[in-house]
Amino acid sequence: MTDRRDTRAFKKRASKAQKKGDMQAAALAWREVVKAAPAVSANWASLGAAESNRQNFQASAQAYRRGFELDPENADALAGYAGAMAALGNFDEALRACEAALETAPDHKNAFSVGAIAAQNLRQWSSMAAMARKRLGVKPEDADALKSLANAQFESGEFDAACAAYLKVVENAPKDAAAWVTYARLCLGAFNYEEGLRALDKAHEMASPTAQSFYTQGRLQMIMGDLEEAARSSRAAIDADRYFAPAYCQFVTLRKGKVDDEIKASIERLKNDARLPGEHRASLNFALGDILFAAENYPEAMASFEEANAITRKNLANEGRQYDRSHAEAEFNLMTTFCSLQPAPFVEESDEPKPIFIIGMPRSGTTLLQSILAAHPEVEGAGELNGIAEAQHDITQWALQNRGASFADYPQDRLRKWRGQYLGELRHMRAAKFIVDKQPLNFRSSALIKTLFPSAPIIHTRRNPVKTGFSIYRNDFAKAWPYAVSMSDIAHYYGVYALWSAAEIPKGSLFQYESLIVDFESEARRLLQHCGLDWDERCLSFHQNDGPVATFSATQVREPLRKSQSDIAALLGDFIAPLVDGLREANVDLKTGAPLERRWPLN
């Protein structure tokens, strides 16, 4: 039988040692406690805490583990074990323990905090969101949970939801300047620029600008076309914090890779700093690649682009988001058969916003075409909206669950819901008769578009596939496009896109980028005629339009078109051989990007 006086004496000794800061003595005292009372879960948890306090995380983890083995509902032991495992770098085990702790005690603060850190390191955004929602279920106004939920939603591309979650943070702490800056940054992701500017103004009213606020200000200025001010703000962000990687990347973009030696040296130093998140080191490598490419140092530029993509490949693997070739091929086979029979098109109302859809591969000229159209007084450019892509995903899932059915069988009420949601998204834009959606993923959705909006113009833009593929490879596209980290995967995806374009995209909708460059006015007139718009001379000066542009082409479309185009294949040779070889294998015309005869056994 345990002598309770003995355990009380050792506990008292441990408490005194902890107050004095003698963690070794405290741990020794707790070891005597568990020796005397080995079946008490709480005692093992206290030993785990003592070992953790003296940085002995292996011993701490063992003690905590014994604690929750004795009592699986001991949330303190589970959370403590998670903290020890996180300190040892085992974030997978840490996350599992935190999720178990929160099942037992949803309001356990330490379990949530460690779980959020583990999920962040693993880039497990769905797990982070689930833990945040569990905590918010018992503490609806918890700032840390709201911030984690917004972070997870933002990283998952759910920008509107992220803004809604973080708005509650600033509403509960209206004097927190840093929170307003973060909210402004989230608004950028949601294309809500006016709200972002409002949030940034509030932050600057409360406190001096920080690196983050300078950077966010620069991002807004770049989107709105004030490129010189954007460069100044980005440089100010660098001066405010020499370790703030995003500011360097933005500055390099604005200067088109032509920066001074000091900036280049800082990027070279920071890109190897293990303390920075992987996505920041990847972005710095992309920026360094741009600097070297502008200096015509192509071998080192390509090495930097490859290092950037290697880091990103690792991040995608951690998130379970690698590009799956067989999945892309299977989706094409499934949906082209599924869409052979289509539902009756909706009847459009005269007072509805009129969408114009620009589709094609990223970096193929979609932003240029949007800018030409948005220079027209009746047109607003909305950028890359997600509404059609979300509906397409739902339809694809339904097709998978209902093998043998066709698009004509898809529930009408769901089509009506997607149509209503998309129109609601358009109505958030500034008043304009026509609104341009240039979401590249919509090349898979011609049948859906023709059903929901039968009179909507569809514009298919295509560009030399080698230039398109290389431009994708040298930019940080992977959050939206997992194939972007590998030249051979880019080529494969281009081949799938080419098959979609041949099978689904309406004839007569094609605008070849190279033709636009050679005969700009004639092609611009054809573009407006295709959309049912009267000619307007302002479309020839699209680069002077002050509308927002939030894509990688934001700086390029603020300048007149340049007719001279470099031959990337001749310039880079063997460096892009995997891309060129992959395009040949996909049977894509290397000059135009047009699909040749179908070669792949797309099963």
C-alpha cells in the first residue's frame, strides 16, 4: 500500500524545487512520487511537465505517455506529450495527441495551441480548421481559434471564409493594429481591395507602419497599378525588417529582377535560413531566379527555379496535394462522357450581370485579354473567380457517385443553387453590364457555362506551350496548381488541357496570343465583336486602365505590348528539355499549343 504521507512529502519537495527554478530536483522528486504511486495518471503528467521544464523532452514524452495510457481521457497528459513530441520534431505524433486531447476536452488551451503549431508545420490545414472549430464550439470568441481557422481557410484557398473568421478578431479587438493589417492581407486574397484599404488605414491610424503593413500596402498599390509607389512601399518593408521574405519577392517582381547587389545578397543569405518557413524560402529562390534571369545568367537562374520548386514539392507532399496524372486523365474521360447529354439551359434575365469567360492555361494571355476588355466602359474585370470551379467539382463528385448517369441527370436544384451563388458573386463587383471571369480552371467547364449562362461569351486564349510551361515553372503557382513544380508534369497537364479544349471548348472562341501580338488592333476588334461589344478606342490603351489586376501579370499589363518575343527553347536548350519532351509526348504542337492526334491511352 502507498504511503500517502510519502507522496505528499515528495510533491511538496517538487513544488519547492520548481519555485526555486531547480528543475532537476523537481524531476527527481516527481520520480519518487510515481515510484510510490505508479497507477496515478496525474502523477506521471506532473513528472512529464518537470522533465519538459528542464528540456529533457524524451523523458518528458515517456512520462506523459504513461499518464494517458493509465487514463486515456487525461487531456493534460495528451497535450503535454504532444508538446514534448513537437519539441522533438515529431509533429505527426504531436498532432494526433492534440486531436485526442481535444476530443476529451475541447476547451483545452494547451492542446489547441500545440495542435495548431503541429498542423502549421505539417501544412495540415483541414486538421487545423477542425481543431479551431472544435474550440470555437465551446469558446465562440476565442481569438487564437479564430486566427487559426482563418489561417487554415486562407491556405486552403477559402479566402472569403478566412476574411469572415478574421473579421470577428478585429471586431473583438478594434485597437489591435497588427490584427487590422492581417485582416487587410486576407482581404487581398478575397479580392476585396476596398475593404483591405479600409483595414490598412485603420492600422496606420493606430500605430507606425510595420514591415507587414508596408508590404500589404505595396501589394494593394501593385494591384491598383501604382507600380512606383508599390516598389517604394516594398523597399520600406525590407528596411523595416530584413528577414521579411515576402517583401523581397514583391520588390524583385516590381523591379523585373533588376535590383542592387545589397538586395541580391540578402536574398542569397535568407533563402538558406532554416528558420524561415519553407514557402518563404521557395519564394526567395524564385526571386533570385528572376534576378539571375534578368542578368542573363541562365544556368544559375534555372538552378534557383529548381531549388524553389523542390522546396514546394516537399510542401505539397506534406499536404498530400501532389499532382496525380492518372486522376487528371480519368477526370477528362469521365466528364467528356458525362457531358455528352446536357440539361436544358437556363433562361437568363435582362437585369442580370453578364459574365464573360476567359479560359486557357495560366500564363497564356488571360490577364492581357481581360485588361483589353476591362478598358471598355461597359466591362469590369473580376479576376479569377471560384464559383464555376466549385460547381464543376461538385458535378464531378456527383458523376463519380452516379456512374452511367449524364449531365442531363444532375439535379436541377443544385444547378439553380450554383447559378444563384455565382450571380451573387458577380453582384459584389462594381456596377458594370459585363463582368470578366478569367479563372483558368474553367476550361473544363464549357458544358456547365453553356447551361448556366447560355449567352455568355467564352474566350479561349492559347500561347506557345514552351513559353507557357516555362512561365508556369518559374513562378510560385503551386498553391493553386500542384503540377507547376515539375516541367514534365506541366507538359502532362498541358496535354490534358489540350484534349479538353479540343473536346469541349466552342469553336470560334480561340484567340492565339502570338496573333494578338502581331496584329493587335485587328485581334482586339475581333475580341470585342466576339463578346457583342461595340468598338471603343480605349481598348487599344488597356495598359492605362486603372482597374485592379491581382495576378502574376499585374506589372506586365500596365505597359504597352512588346512585339519582340524571345525564343525560350533556343535560349534555354537542355535546361527545359523535360518540358519540351513532355509536350512532344503529349502530342501538342510546339509552336501553337494545339492538340495533334490523340496519342495517350487515357484510361
